[in-house]
Amino acid sequence: MDRKPSAILIHASAFFAPFIVPIIFILIATERGVKDLAIEGMLFHVIMGIGFTISSFLTATIIGAIIGIPLFIALGIVYIVYPIKGIIRAVNDEEFHYPVVSQWVR
């Protein structure tokens, strides 16, 4: 299994199948780097999902909306920018690790 197309697919999965693609790569990948990247991608999606859930609950109250709406917007930007950054780095055959979750995998 080649690393470059796998990395591109794992990063791009944020836009079409954020949980299914990383799970498939975790199960079928033989190369350790691809498995680690799939685990990072999965953790990134889980953390972002938790963040979106928290910001949604905060938005339900007036006081929480002051924090919840900007948090939701910031998480949305992060959820779009980092996978695109990962795709660009993967196309250029460069390493890319998601912030925070990359230390959990190693």
C-alpha cells in the first residue's frame, strides 16, 4: 500500500466519510505510518465532533451563545483548513500531523 495516495485519501475523508475511511485504513494498512495517520485522522474527527457538540449545547442558552457561536465558527474553520493543509502536504510527499492528536498516537 503506497503512502502518498493513502495519506491523500485519509485527509480528504474529512469531507465525505470522516469515520469510515480512517477505520478501513486502520484495519487494512500494513505500513505503520499509514496506520498512525489513520488513527490521527480518526482522533481529529472525534475531537472535532466533541467540540461541535459542546458548542451546540452552549449555543442553546443566551450566556452560552456568547461562547458557543464563536467556538462553532472557529471549529468549522479548523475542520476545513487542516484537512486541506494535510492534502496539500500529502500531494507534495511531505509529512503532516494534526495538532494535539499527533502526540497521542506516538
